[in-house]
Amino acid sequence: MMNVSVWLDSDQFLQDVQVPIGSSGTMANFTLAELGLSPSTNVSTLTCVAKHGDQEYTDTADLLYLPENPYNGSSVKIDRATGYLKVQYEAGQAWKTVLPFGFYDVCVSFLHQDQCTDLSEHQYH
């Protein structure tokens, strides 16, 4: 077994969670609200430390917990645990799983400004 501990910035919120060696997809259940985190455009740092005997493995990731869509329009997110797309049609509504057709991912960095269409005047339901 490995002992796994997790920090959000400098605050530890999981300590010595037992994870079987060789396991894949082991999850610790917690919510961002349980961490006292509120939506913001500020980036937090997640640090995960796994220990087995005298060996220690550390990894970090940026966490961005964005507020709801301020324009009360639809929002889509990728559930990285399942790979599913989730849609919220209006702020405050439940997220629903949708079946995507094709490939979806963040890939707008290669587009030039003149290739993008301003859809802000359109309304989709």
C-alpha cells in the first residue's frame, strides 16, 4: 500500500489515504466546497505526495475553479474522470451528460482572429 496525501496550496486536506500499489483510477471522494474553495479566476495549486517505504513521489497541478457563466447562457465542460461532455443550459441548473458526435478538446490556440465567428448575438437552446 502507498500512503497518499494531498494539499491545496499550503493546506493539507487529505492525509495518508491508503492506495493499493499497481492500482489504476483510485479516487478519493471530496468536493471543492468541502475544501472551502469558492469560484474564482485565481489559480490554486494541488500537490499530491505518495509514499511507499523510503520512496516518495510528488506531483502538482493547477486548479482553476471558475464561476458560473455570467451571461446565463449554456456552458459545456469535459468530465476528465469519464471523458463525457456535460452541459448546463442555464446557470444554477443541473449538469447533464451529452453524447458528443466527433472529437472535442481545447484546441483554439492555432486559430487566427479572422477565422473566428462572433456568436455573442446568437442564442442557442
